Amino acid sequence: MKCDVPANRVRSSRRLEAESKRNLEVIWLLRRLSPDFKTIADFRRINRAAILVTHQVNITALTGRIPASGEVFLLEIGRDGTISVVDEILIDP
């Protein structure tokens, strides 16, 4: 459902609830579950936005750190717009 928010400009929890009952792709992704707006709102409040960053230039620009070769950063965007590093993942070649 989170991928449907920016793509179709569906922002409110009530509109996401309606979308979960109307849109066939969303119904398929949710395996025919139909969460109510309160469940969606609670999930969005608890789970903040996260970004998986793989490109060295982007990691350095966003965090000020220089990653090792094959390192991926998981970043979290706070409510005030600050970016913090949640995890660093080293992918073996």
C-alpha cells in the first residue's frame, strides 16, 4: 500500500481504505485483506518512512559518511525531516 501512496497521490488513511477495496492490484497485494482506516493510520504512525541507499555519492551526500565497497545504508526520515542511519549492510560480491 505504501507504494500506492506517491504513485496515485492517495494520502489519507480513509482514501487508502477505499483504495484497498476498489483497486484490483491493491486487493491482490493485500491478499484480499481490507484494513480499516484506523489500522492504516496506526501502521503509518508506527512505521516511519525509510530509504535504502546504495550509491556511494548519495550515501555521502545524505549522511556525510564514505561507505565501503558494496555497503548499503538504510536511512530513516524523521518527522522533522532529519535523516538518520538505521543500519549499514555489507553485501559480499
